[in-house]
Amino acid sequence: MVKINGIEMEASGQTISEYLSSTEYNPKRIAIERNGEIVIKSMYGEIVLQDGDSLEIVNFVGGG
């Protein structure tokens, strides 16, 4: 189980990119923290989520 924004999910074994493709997040408009460290966007396809990982996904929203 992986905790994503405080919710336990079955995402272990997937890369961050694979997880994001199953969501409505736009990878160009988010930032991700994994286990307390910022993940560089170029690494989304290489980092495999493991049981016990914790992700925080922040979605940037424009406005005015």
C-alpha cells in the first residue's frame, strides 16, 4: 500500500508515471514529494512505488 495525499492506495509496483496515467492529474501542473523529498519530473517514469511509500501531490491552479 502506498499513501497518496493521506489515502492508502494499491499503487506499489507502478512507476509514478504509470500511477499518474490512471488519474486526472496533468503532470505539467503538479509537484510530487515522495517520502519527504521532491521528485524531479524526469524521474517519474523511473521511480517505482514501494509498499510504505508516502506521496504528496500538489496540483497548481491558475486564477486571477
